[in-house]
Amino acid sequence: MAEFTYEITERIAVLSTNARGWERQLNMISWNGNAPKYDIRDWSPDGSRMAKGISLTAEELKTLRDILNDMEL
């Protein structure tokens, strides 16, 4: 498996916490030294492990926001 690096440049919000203490977080993360992106994924209680997630550019996040605003939730 290829190695990668990441840096959490801004912690924005905790969206939820599961029974095991893992938190679903919205953060700004720089992957492999690239420009930071918005990132949603689960993190272990001590922050040492992460689950699969999704990274979005600002434009993609704006598009998602618009879609969610149009939905009846």
C-alpha cells in the first residue's frame, strides 16, 4: 500500500459520536502536501486512526450544500 501524509489544518466540527467513541468530524485536511480540502470521516477517540471518508473541494461542498438545501429532510 502506498504511503500518504496528512495534516489537519482546521478542526471545524464534530458531527456525531458512536458507541465506541469514534467521532465523525468535518475538518480541513492537507493530503500529501496538497492544498487543504474539506474532509468528512470517522476518527478514533485518540485521533490516531481514521476510517474511510470523503474529501471535497470548496466548490464541491457548495454544490452539496445547495443540493441539501433543496431537499426536504
